[in-house]
Amino acid sequence: MSGRCLCGAIRFTATPIKMEIDACHCGACRRWSAGPFMSVSCGDTLSIQDESQLRVFRSSDWAERISCTNCGGALFWRLTGGGFVAVAAFAFDDPSRFAFTEEIFVDEQPVSYAFANETHRMTGAEVVAAMQAKEGN
């Protein structure tokens, strides 16, 4: 599937693992994207047309956040070791194909908002445990 940032300087293709959106409520995602980061898991399938406009910010020992240097669009969250990227759901050209199914780091979600959708909800500890279990396999 194809997509782009707001100004169009960054164009990409990626293949979603599942046609599902998750929302991350962690403090880092909320500060980076001015709200929960709503993304689609795309494994290692991301291909970017021109990487010259990318701004990469290493936000932890194991992850980095990627945005457009021109418009500032928050686009990608990826593991520094490779193998996984989460792509901003609404940067895809046709986000209507996705279902909103999961919320993560719900223990960090502010009380000032809530989604009406019925979703699978995971705390930060549950997310970390699931990631560690995947690494062990």
C-alpha cells in the first residue's frame, strides 16, 4: 500500500501485517504525534522513495521515530535492530481499509479522552512482555 506525509516530500509503500490500526497512548507517542499514535504494523516491508527528507530521532535504546523534515509529519516508529516498523495509519492513501482494533499503553492514557470503539486494550507491561516473548521465539 502507498502513502505519503502531509507535504508529499516523503512517499512510501508498505505491506501491513494485518489490516488493523492500533493506538499507542504512551507519553512519548502522545508528545511526538500530539495525541495517541495510530499506526499499522508493517514488519520490515517499508520502502521510502526519497530518504533525504527524513528526520530520525532515537527515542530509546531500542526504537526510533521518523518524521518529515519539511512538514513535520510523524510517520514511522521502528525498532533500531530492524525487523519491525509501525506506519502512521492515516498517512496511507486509503486508510479506510483498516479496522481500529487495539490500544496499547492504556495505563498511560490521559483521562481527557476515550475511544468509542471496542478494542483489545493492553498496559505497557503487557506490551513489553509480549515483545519479549516474541524475541524469545
